[in-house]
Amino acid sequence: MDAEMSWQVIAEQRRSLADLLEGLTADQWGAPSLCAGWTVRDVAAHVALASQPPGLATMLREAARARGSFDRLNHDLAVRHAARSTGRLVAELREHADSRRLPAVTSYRNIVPDILVHWQDIAVPLGLPHPVPPAAAAAAATRVWTMGWPFWARRRLRRVRLVATDTTWAAGPDTGDEVRGPISALLLLLTGRTAAALPHLSGPGLATTVR
């Protein structure tokens, strides 16, 4: 996907996530997400914050507070933003859906997998429908496969051949044992959400992915 198509997907996903969140109960907002140590509310706050990122000076100050840990930095920022009301978080997602502002040292190519995966981080553990646009998910999967840090997908899954069953996408060595499934599940696997992905995948390569 080119930049324009990517931003359209990002805006659509922000709005659809807002629609989903608006119907959640208080218990669902506080439920664990697929991100270890993150609640649904924390993930929602993280997605809302991505379209209105702090400035560089703030990020440097927060990085120092997190002692250089990117994961801790991300978590702390999300948790602080999650102190806002649920209504406000939903409103922010809609208000800034079309924003093209970017957090420091990232690009729209990273925001596409970010929004698609976090959408599932919220919907999957709650047992809610989570339609993922296949073409956008394929572009996201390619990005995750090639980017290295923080998922190291190509290294972790180097012995298997990943094949999507609902769109034209594949990665990994031709000689690898296949892992097949919808691109949404493969995207979860690529980003380390293995337990959530496995029930939707099949193929002889599964034994390798869970070692």
C-alpha cells in the first residue's frame, strides 16, 4: 500500500476501534488485553496517544524516567493517558482519526501494523468480532517481517513458511514447513501473540513455532 492508502486504513481503524470501545462495559475496559501487563484501557489509551504524540523534549524526559527501556516508556505513557475517562479516550480516537502526526522515529508503515494488532489486542480476549482488512494486514505483515526490532519475526520464524489463506501473502523459506491461516492470525504470530494466533493456524510448521 502507498502512503495515502495506508493513512486511509489508519483513520478507518481508529474510527472502528472507537465504535467498539464505546459499547464496552466497565469490566471490559479493565480486562487484560493480549499485551502482557496491559489492560484494554491501557491499549486504547496507547492507540489514542499515537495520533497526538508528545514532543521530543517530553519523550526524552520520559525515556530517562523509564531508564532507557522502550517497553517501560510505552507502558508508562499509556497508563498515564489511560487516567482519562473512557468517554474522552473514545472521543480522542474519533477527533484525531485523520491526524497524520507521527511519534518520534517512526513512520506510517509502522502505524498500520500498530493499529491492526492493537485492535486485535482488545477484541480477541473479549471474544468480540475483529474484522481485519486483508490487504492492509498483508502490508502490515510484510512490514513486521522485514523490520527486525522489536518483534524479530524473521529470526524467530526462520524455519517455517507462512502462508495466508485469505489473501495473497507468504513469507519464509520455500523449503520450510508451512503454517497456514488468515492473515489476521499470522499478524498476531509475527508480533509475538502466539497463544492467540495458534487456534486459527494449521500446518506442519506449527510444531516449530511453539518450540
